[in-house]
Amino acid sequence: MISEIAWAGTQAYAGDEWIELYNPGSMDIDLSGWILVTDSGSVYIPLSGVLTAGSVYLLERGNDQVVSDIPADLIYTSNEFADGGETLRLLAPDRSEVDTANVGGGSWPAGNAASHASMERRRDPVTGEMIPDEQFTWITFDDATIYAHDAAGNVILGSPGFINWAFTVTPTFTPTVTPTPTSTPTPTPVPEQAVVINEVAWGGTKADSDDEWIELYNPGPTDIDLTGWRLASNDGSPNITLSGIIPADGFFLLERTDDDTVQDIPADLIYSGQLSNGGEVLTLYAPDNSIVDRANGNAGAWPAGSSYPDYASMERRKNPANGTILPDSDDTAWITNSGKVRNGLDADGNPINGTPRQPNWAFSVTPTPSPVPTHVPNPVVYATPAPVLVLNEFLPHPSSDWNNDGETNVYDEFVEVFNAGVVDVELDGWELDDEEDLDSDPYPLPDLRLRPGERAVFYRSETDIALSDAGDTVRLLDPYGEVADAYTYGPAPQADVSVCRLPDGRGPWTETCFPTPNRTNGVSGVYPPGKPHRIAAPLCLLPDTAPLPFRLGECGLAGEGTWNPTYWDDLAGGPPWVDQRGKWEVWGR
């Protein structure tokens, strides 16, 4: 159960929010696959680990110093809660609802923005059982006992890591004054599926895999104004504010980046933000943040559609019996466009395997389930969820012996990949590379199998891929040579700071991680054995793009001993060095 929420943060920082779960049962619970999510989509937290019977589970936002003297069970990196109130839901792996907080919406029922006191859950003083989520379930922490301290050493007004103070008290509630009704009209709630997410080209087009597009459909008899509506993914990209009118029984076409994605059909709206080929949850919100529709609500791999080589869209189906749109929760709601019925041309003039701003091919077909043979000599690839291999962490500027070869040098740079899917991934055929068309060749990954949740680390000593301190792009290429994942970073002047996903696999990128090769990502950790005692020495800010004599003279082999670091700060990412060969070696910019 959701037992405590510090939606107002702490005295140290209002963004230092924390959440506590409680297991009132007699059995341990594995939280793998569980999520915490707000109805607005601003907070989305994949859970992991075990919540033991009768114990609490502490989540801290951003880092483990939010509650400085109690270790977090999970660090999360989603957006802050809205101080005006949100509805938080705890969902099981099958996305069934287990618990809620502030299910009625509106303002938070407890907690305090000024004092940063937490909102604690009560339990029945007679039976001792937890009280279901309602207005009087929650009270504001108000106890003199000191349980923990924030990042600045201030006393936290809450009981993180402990059984709730509210379990032991019976609050006295102040009667609510009934206001005099006014003539303010009540907005009419938007019914579910008044507008539906109708088609998603998450794989892009043949012209460009980044040329994604999305189609909405209005199945009703009246036009709908989309002003104030929002279409957002669970990881926050894309997050699209809608506008314009979607006509009755009509379509609304969204094209990514520019209007050439579908070159012969004008877009109704241009958006930014990229969908992951591994799968995301797309949610359509009405202006009051109520959920109108979802696509891929189980948060797994996309249920339909494809990337290379067909780049087919994921189309919504209708119920063949009554002609209504199937809900996303229906296992047959989505189907891959077969190419038999299609319209529109991509940026290069190729036919699009989809039906942008036209009735779906899927509206007219009933998918035939494939019979399950008693013996299958070879795996049926199309019946298996797609593998989801992602970049998980990389280190461009090492100053410790991360590869444990006894030396500290540039060969300690590393790139880590992670299986974020639900099926095994064979690495044979995949490649790692830096920015396209640079000097280094792609590194073919070895013949290795990663099970779901497993990772593999590849050091520069074996890949020969140089990650520039001046900024670079790290790319993961699938067996077809397509970019499966990529991340571009800027100058990296600080040593032993990695770029990683928090949490692992599907979390957003964070550029202030502690290097954790082959371990769970985090913002703190332990240096490898043999790290030189150089803590007091200034870090070398000279980028590795500078000529070797400069790097040796200024920084030494391990990247320190800088004479004047600020002299070089503005050079990272600047124009290339020019070697003027003459009687004396001279470099200029």
C-alpha cells in the first residue's frame, strides 16, 4: 500500500520528494514489474526489489541524500508532484490497480507545503486494518519524534523508513464548511474513448526511422476541440500539447519534427520527442487530466507495428460485432498494417505501410489466430515479443582502473548495454559505435546471450571506440544496421562521472552518475581497487581532443596535474586543433 507521500519535499529542497510503501501482509512481495504512476503522467516509477512482510519500502527522488540518514530502497527520477494535488496509483505487473492515494483528485488531503510535512496514511483504530483511500484516510504528520534528516541536516517532518506515526493516532477532523453554490458551470467530463489513439508509426518510415507519426480518431457524431488536451508517453518523451479541431468521424494527424514525414498529406500538428522501438505507454489526456485513451497500456513491447524493413504502423481495430473501437486492454485491439491497404508517401516518395488520415485497414479485418503446432522445429519469430536491447551507461572520462588491468588510462572508458525486454537477446549481429562517419569502426558485439534484466560491459581496450571528452554520440546498431538506441553528450570535463539511465533499462538519462560497470546504476558507489590517492589534486579539464604533448604536460597520463584548468575550459567542443609542422611543432585553433 501507499503509506506516506512527501509531495512538498523537504526544507533542504522542495524537489527532494519521497514516497513510502507498506506491506501489511504476512508474505514478502517481489515488486519487479510494479509501477507507481500519476493520472497526469508526470510521475512514472518502475519498481524493483522485495518488500518484506510488515515492512516499509522507501523511494527517494533524484539521489539518496533526500533522506540523508536512511538508505533508499529505490532512487527515481521522474518529475515532481504538483503541489496542487495529484492522484497516485500503484499498479501490479498486469496493470491491475492495487492501491491509490488521493483517488478523488483535487488538492492533496494532507501534507503541508510550508512546513514540508508529509501526508501519512491511517489505519482503523479498532481493527488495525489499513483504511482504503478516501478523504479522511490521510493526515498531516505532526509528531515531536525525530525519525530522519534531510540533505541539509534539517529534521524531516515525517517518518520515512519507519511504521507511520499516523498508525497510532486518531485524528480529530474539523467540520467542512459547506460553501454557497455559485453559478460557475461544471465542465462536462470527457468520456473514455471519445477520441482514440488510432494508429502509431513508432518505427518511422523507410525514408527515415525517425519520421514517426501518430493518428487520432473521433468516433463520435460531433466535432471535438482538442485545445488543452495532451498526448504523452510514460517516460515524458513525447509530451504533446494538442490544439485544433478533430471532426466527427474524422482523423487528426501528428507528424514528428516536420511536415515531410508524410509528404503528401498535411499534418494537423507537428511535434517533437521520440518513441522507443522497445515499447512505451501512450496516454491521451483531456483538459482536466482525466485519461481518455491509452495505447500499449501494459508497458511492454509494442503489441503491433514494425521497424526495419517494413516500417509498418500499429493500427487500432474495431469490434466486428458492433463496430465500436476495441479498448487498449483487449489483446486483439492492435494489428500490424499488412501493406494491402495503405496511403501516403514518406519523405523519399516511398509508399507508407499505414493509413494516415484514412480509415484503418484494421477496421475491416478480423485477425486469424495462428494455430499452435505440437512441434515447432524452429522458433516462430513473429510470435515472440521483440527484443529490447538499450544503451544503459557509458564513461567518457575515466581516472580509475575500471577494467582492472592494473593501469589507469583511456582504455578504461566503457559502454554498457542492458536487456530491458521480456525475452532473451542474442548480441551477435549488434554493434556499438560513436558518432557516424568518424574515424573509428563499429564494434561487433560478441556471441553472447543476455536474459531480461542482464547487462554487458565493453571497454575501449576491446572496442577501440574513443569517447571524446569534448562531446560525442554513443550509438547501438541492431543487426540490420539501424540505430536501436543513441545518446549525444556534451563536453565531459569531470573525471569518473558516467552517463547512465536511472533506473536501469527504461529510465531517463542522467549525466551525473557514478560509474557502475556490470552493476545497478546509481549516483554513488565504490571506486575499483588500486585507485590512486589523488582526491585532493585538481581534476584535469583539458579535453582529450587536445594534442598529446599538451595533455601530457598539463594533465599527465591519468588526467591530472593541471597547471591552470580554467585556461582550457572554453576549448572543449571548440574548433579542431591545427598542427603546423615546421622547425618547431606549433598547434593553433
